[in-house]
Amino acid sequence: MQSAGGVTLDFSNKNLMLLGEFFGHKLYLTETLLATWVVMAVLIIFAVIVRLRLRHFRGVPKGFQNVVEALVEAMHSFTVTTMGAKLEGFGGYFFSVFAFILLSNYSGLVGLRPPTSNLATTAALAVSTFVMVQVAGIVCQRGYYVKSFFEPFVLFFPINVVGELAKPISLAFRLFGNILGGVIIMGLVYQMLPIVLRFVLPNILHAYFDIFAGALQAFIFTVLSMTFIQQKSVIEE
């Protein structure tokens, strides 16, 4: 891709260094992998801090504990509202998923390549949802789960299968497309602006593409995943 100034713009996931070989295939440390490790490290450090701070806490909750409890209670309430009281155990998992996607989307604000701008990352998240959807259907609906693929009659089997496979595909491409689109647009904006204006004018675009859209896409992915699982968890007679 050529910019207005004739400078080549490359938005591909670049290799940073060779990590080694695995069964004849070279493994590289990529921009996406580095950003993923950074996001994971931040979440793990936060979890450790929460554990250490709350383990010996005594007395009336305040400050840091209030913030943590508010986040946990908000996610628990949202899980119960979306999935039902019987599936409230998914709250912890989806709290982690939402936090990972949100921080991944926001990592572009500190100069990293958002992991969610790579289809491999969003596909892995979508496959996790797909597996849980199928497990929920098998466990909760049992015999009806297989029967549902042939409803309203047997000729609808291919359509029902395609519809089921479309769920993880749509989840992966929706998140990937929105975040990568923001990365490309911001890259073009920075390339077109003079250096003296790059610290001022792009802020409004960052507020939308990174902050607003990043939070929105994390929310949409989480809600859709919850909804798909909840739908398969309804016991049919």
C-alpha cells in the first residue's frame, strides 16, 4: 500500500526474532505475540496484587477492595441477567475474556499492535466459545441437541450445521475486522499528518477507534458468547 507521500505502509504482523524450530517449522516472536504476552502479564500481575491485598484484609471494605468488589459484583449481576442464575459460574470466565479483549484493544494506545487485530487471536477466542456452546448443548439438551439439527425437518440439516459453524466465524471476523480497521485508519492518519500535528489531531480518532470501539467490541463479543451458550443450555422436552 502506498501513502499520499509515496511511503510504503505495511500493516502485516511482523516477525521480531526467531525463537526456534518445531518439527521443521520456524517459530518467530511476532508483534502480536509480544503484545499478547504484555497483556497477559498485566492481567496476571493485577490478579496477584488483588490476591495479596485482599487475603489479609480485615474491617469495613474501602478503597481498592471496593473497586474490586464492584467489578466482580457487576460481572456476576450481568452474567445472571444474561445467562440465568443456573449459569452464574460462567461469570469468572467471561470476566477474564472481557478483560483480555479490552486490554488487547487498548494496547494500541501504548504503541503495541493489538492482539485482536490478528485473526489467529480472535479465532482462538471464538473457538473457545464454540466448544462451550456445543458442550452446553450436549449436557443440557442431550438427545434433543442432535435432533435440533434436523428441525423443522431433515432437509434443514445442512442449513442448521452451517448456521452453527457461522457463530464462531462471525465472532472471530467481527472482532478482528473492527480492530484491524482501526489500526489501518490510525496508521494512515499518522502517515498523512505532519510530525508537529501527530500529537494533537489524532486524539479524537483514538478516543473512538481505541477507547470507545475497543470497549464496545469487547462487550459485544462477551454478550454474544454468553447468549449462544445460554441458548444451548435451555432444556427442551
